[in-house]
Amino acid sequence: MTHALEAAVQRLIAARDDDAAALRHACDAVLAAAADDFPDAFCDDAALPAVSRQLGAALALGQARADDALATAAAHVIAEMAKVDAHRVPLGDRGHVAPLVAAMGHAVTRAAGAAGRVDGAVTALVTQCLRAIGNLCYNEDANRERAAQCPALGAVVVGLMTTPALAALRPLVLTAVFNVCLEHDGVQSLVVDAGLVPVLGAIFDASREQAVRASLAAAASAAATAVAAEVPDVALASNAARVLSALTEQKEKGRPAFDRDALGPMLRCMDAWYPYLQTAGRTYAQYSAVLDLLAAMMNVFETIGEDGHVSESHRRILQPEHLAPFIRLLAHPPSHGFGQPPAVVDAPTSTRAQRPSDEETDDDAEDEDEASLTEALLQLQEVAIGVLTIASMSEQSMEHMGTNAELMALLSEWLGIRNERPATPNACTARRVMSPARVAQLVYAAPDRAEQYRTELVTFAALTVGNLARSDASCARVHGLQLGDDLCALARDCLAHFAQHGVGLPTRHLVKVVHAALGALKNLTLYVGSRADLAKIGLIPVVTAFLALHDLKPVQFIGIGILKNLVAVTPLPVKEERLDAPLYEVLTGEPMHAAQKSLSLAAAALDLARTPAAAAETPFTRAMAFCAANSGDNATPVRNETARLVVHLVRQCARYDAAPLMHAIVRGGGVPVMLQALTGARYATSADAADADAGSRDRPGKTYQTFPIVQNETLVGATILASCCVPAVPLCAAYGATLWPTLAAILTGVHVPYQPEDEEDDDDAAGDGAKAKHDSASQSEAAQGTPSTPADQSYPDQMRANACQFLCVLVEADPSLRPRVSEALKPTLERVLATCSDSASAPATGSMQLGTTPPTTPLALRDVVQRLLSLLMA
């Protein structure tokens, strides 16, 4: 603090609080002393209360006497002092916020009757009041709270924005409003309730008209090989967008108002300004101004999408007229800031001679400008990618985005961005290929961003395809565009990088890419019409290779789901007398050849059963090994998903009368995987029952979480396997120590909620380990087949009947089991018989997923219990 400033401050403190002239001259002296060298502090802490008191007196006296000069001088000093962080709260504590709002309110009233003309003193007063309140609230929640206590604030803001005589102050009004309402719900409610959002929407409409005129002028100047020097004035629209980014933080009022009154105008404004950037010959200032406007508008959507949830704004974006600006921004990005773009080459290069690093030239400054603008454009595109990724999570996206030919072609282009693959003809849309050369052109001014840019584009494309493939109709569209081929090629490319460099820091950025790609492929495999084609292009070997890697458990978990979907049972009008190709490949590791398709099903199965190598290293055994390597509560989804894979394989084998084919399932370790999902125990998974001591297999100990839906599926699968494959029976019985109590609990009809014990977190958790940026966009727990919460559930009669049917099959196949089963379950069966109803209830909810039907006719619970008791007493 200079001597002159200290003297001026003392003069202000000494002035009488009713002497308008003395107060005004003292304020002017403080401003003059601080003008040349902005101080770190206007006064020490001891003098600050006295200074603040005098400023409050000057502000009040100026309003009381209609002395605009005094009120303006006081507000000006407050505005300058509020630039100092340490002064803001003490100034606010003296109650300056409310008088500043009141002063602006009086000015609005006076200006409203000025018929378009207003005294310069009024404009000066409003200017300094806006600066003062904006600086007081800058990064200061306490003063924002004081502003929220002014009920008239919202009306004053709207009045300032809508009074023609004060139109020149609107950019400053919005700057102050942004500082005041940022991250404060109370102030946001005041301005939204007062009707500010429609006013902002009107600003975008006016800016759109300005954009049309500017684009026409730019095109004319470009045709005349001249450069229009005029820089578009977009400050007002930019500030309006920044205020909206603050208001949309509030979900209750701000976002509905934005959706209703500003979303459409803002997107139309964005769309109108974009051609201006595409016009050749733009100067740095012109390009930068418009790019700043687009970034401010896009930041509104970034605010809305911060929580990662689909909002009404995202749903509205999906309308064709609103989706177009985003697609245009991503599909046709300007590859340079101004001037001519570089030639398309394989890598960005410089043809300029090397200069000493400390020698700066005009070319260096131009390079710096180019780099900054390109970086800004890339950030803009990344925000757009995030917006569309979230929007694609909505149900409406399958209709609006999935049928947009330009967007779908763009997704195909981006999926191939990592490898320069040849373009393939496509009947639905013209396929374009974004080669590494194209990427180099886009990022030539920021080459260090090239890999990050590729990753963002590829991840967005894969996630969006996965989100669009959530119904048969949308999956059919995606499959018809051959995007499954693109996804598989992308996964194969990532696999090659992992094989070469390992799974670690050099390839860490690829984990989310392959997670998104396999997630999209998993959704596509839910569509029956895509399964055979995806198997033909080599999806199963790709998944198998990922299962062999380490430290990729979230990705491998999705791979298990892909295998399960590929072999899933689906309803058919008639039974097919052929071996299902994905089923054959999953169990044998070899694709089905044309000659094998001509063989009878039984012959193919018998060949497999007689071949010891058939159960060696196959996709199926890889999946079983992955399941065996996962233990603990966190790996429950892995065990459940793998068990469901086994169930689908068993049911498919039964469907095609391929009972001998089930030997591969038994030898590959499928029985313990199924049964541990039924009992919740953890079993040793030796590949062959004959090679292990049956008594050592079943070690009762900690029991993990179970789900009735999955338990019922495994009951059905185990029943089919035991009835069709004799070696499975003793293997099932070997786990009796945990199997019999589980079946007894099911027969009682009550599912006891799981109570987790204290246990160290497992490093091998896979089900909930996928925490990438966009992971939730492509899968859900429902799709994975494991409920997210083990709510209290009771076992329905149909499931109890299934348990009895399983026991009947075991006892009939191996009569030596009767004593063990009778000892463990006969009392329970007798109680069930005494209390059960005459007929079974409806099948358990979700017991037969993917539109399938039970493999056996539902039996009355009483009948099947009586039959089992008869077998036990025989």
C-alpha cells in the first residue's frame, strides 16, 4: 500500500457520514491512488471495518439524496476493493450486497421510463454496482448467500437485461450474474423464477441471425480473395451460455427451464455459427471468438452430464434438428485454426528450418496460435463426444441415433481409426475410413494429443454402438451396417497391442477401449440373428485370447457373457437337426467346417466324446479356469455368469440330442462351476472326476452370496446334465456336504438373505471392477444376469419341484446315493409333503432367460415329492 493510498483511506475514514461532498472526494482520492498500481490491500485489517462502514454510509446517502455521483463512487471503491480476496468477506459483513441490489433496482425503474435514452450517470451507477456485486461474490459463498437473501435480485437482473436503455450493459450483467449464482441454489432459484432463461434464449436467437449474416459476408470475402477484418461480437451470447451452465447445476428449476426455453435456441445458434468456422481465410481473432462461443455453449451440456445420468436435455438432443449440430461438429471438424490446412501425410512434419530456441519469429507465434486453437477445438469435440455418449444411453437413442445414417457411418469410421483397414462395401450407408493420416491432419498442431484423440473417438464409437444395440430392431440395424465386424477388428487390434507390450502403463489407455468394444459385442450377441455371423468372423478366438491374459478381469468378465450369449438357448419353431456352430467352437476350440455340417449330430458328438484332447485347451476350459481363479464376494458375478454359460451349453446339447457332447462339459470342469453357483460354496475344479479324491472336493466353509434366479437355472442345467451324462452323477454327489443342505433350504421355500462376513477385498474381483469413464453406458447388471441386490426372496414351488426332480435323477442314476440323500433330506421332504399345495406355482421369475421355456414339464410339487420319497424307500 502506497503512502498516497494510505492517506486517501484515512481521508475516507475521517469524512463525516452525512457529508456527501467529502465522502465523494475521499472515494475519488482512493480510486486515484490505487489506479496506477493495484495494491495487495487497500488498508490493514484494523482499518477495514471503518472503511467498510464509510462506504456503506456513502452508498446509502447517495441513494437517499439521489446523488448518483456519490453512489457510483462508493460502488466503484467497493468493486476495486473486492478484487482483493481478503477484503470480500469483511465488505460483505457490513451489508453492502443488499444496498447494491437496491441501487440497481432504482436505476432500472428510472431507465424503464427513459424511452430508450438514459442519463450517463445512471449507466455509470449500474456499471459500478454490477462490478461490485460480481467481485464480492467471486468465489465467495458467504456473499452469494447474502445475495440470495435479496428477494428482488431476480427481478432486478431481468429488468437490467430487458430494458432497452441499458442494452449496452447486458454482457456485464451476465458476467456479474454468473459470479453470483455459480454453485448457489438460492440465487439460481431467484433468477430462474424471475424469468431469466427465456431472455437468454432470445439472445441465442439474435446471435443466430448474426451468424447467418456473418457467414454470408465471410463467404463473399473469401470469394473475393479478401479477408473480412470484422470480428463477430459474440460476447453477449458467450456470457449467456456461461450463465446457463451455472443455472443448469440446479436440477429442480434450472434444467427444466433450460429444456423449455433455451435448449432449442442455443443449438440452432451453435449450428448457425459453425459454417463460419468452415469458411477459408478466417483470422485468428475471428476464429477464436466464435470457437469461444461454441465452447461456452457446449459447456452447458458438460454441466448437465457431470453426474453421468440421462437427463431430459439429453433426450431432447436426440431430436433430428438438435442432433445435427453435434454430428456436424464431429463429422466435419475444421482441421486448422486459420490459413490453409497442411497436406495429408502419414505423420505431422515441419518443413521449416530449425532455429535457436530463444529466437522467436512471426512463424513461431502463428504456430502457437494454431496449437491453441486446435487444442480448443479438440476439447470442444471431446465434450460433444461425452454429451452424445450419455444421450445414447436413453431408450429414444435407438430410434433417433440408430437410424441416423451419417452418425452410423461416422461410428464405423471411428471404429477403424486404430488400424488402416480397407473400406468394405455397405448396402446401408457409404462407409468411410479415418486413416492415421486423417488423424494426423486433425491434430497436426497438437501432435501429442493424437493418441488421446484416437482413444476418445474409438471409445465413444464403441460405447455408442453398445448403447444403441439394446433391442432386436436396433441390433438388426447395427448388425446390418457390419459394425460387429468393426468392433471385432478393434478388439483384435487391442489384443495385438497387449500381446506385444503387455497389460500395463504403455497400454493402459486401451483397456477402456476394449472394455467398450467387448461390451458392445456382448449386447449384439443378445440378437439371435447376429450370433452365427459374429462367430464366423472370429469373435470366439478373440474372447478366448483375452481370457488368457492377466490383469484384465473386467474385460474378461464381459468375455464370459459373450460366450454365454453366443450359445444361449432360443425358441425355435421346429427342432434343428444340426450342430450349432458357436456351441461346437466353444467346446472344441475349432470352428465347424462345411464337411462337419453334413455329418449327423450323433456322429459329431461321438467323435468328440472319444477324443481326449477335446477337453484340453478350449474356450470353454479357459472360461472355467478364469472362474476358478476368482474367489470372494466381489467375484460372485463371475461365478454366476460362468455357471449360466455352462447351463446354456448343457441345454443346447440336450436340444440337439448331443448327449455325448456333454462329456466335454463334464471333463472341462462344468459341474463344480454350476454347483457352486447353486450352493454358494467354493469348489476345487479338477478337470476330471477320476483324477481327484471325491471326498476332498467338498470342504464346507465360507458360503458366498447366492441368487434364486441363478440357482434355479443351475438346477435345471444340473438335472439335464445328470440325466444325459452318467459321469456327471457321481461328480454331483461328490459335493453332497454343501449340496444336500442347499437343496434342503430350497425345499423349505425360504431364501435366507446373505450376511457378508469380514473379509479382505479380493484382488481378483471382476464383476464390479470396471470403473472406466463411460463403462455404465454399455452394460447393466440385468444384462449380466446377476441381480444387483439380494433382496429377501422366497423359493417358488416350481423351483422346489426342480430341486426334487434333480434329486430324482441322481437317485435313479445311482441307487447307492439313496442312504445319503434319505439321511440328509427325508425329514424335510416329509414336512414339505404335509404342507405343499396340490399344484406347482408359476415358474420362478427369470428362471428361463432369453425367451426360453423349461426343459421339463412343470410337475405338481406334491407329485414330485411323493415320487422322490418313493425312490428313497425303494
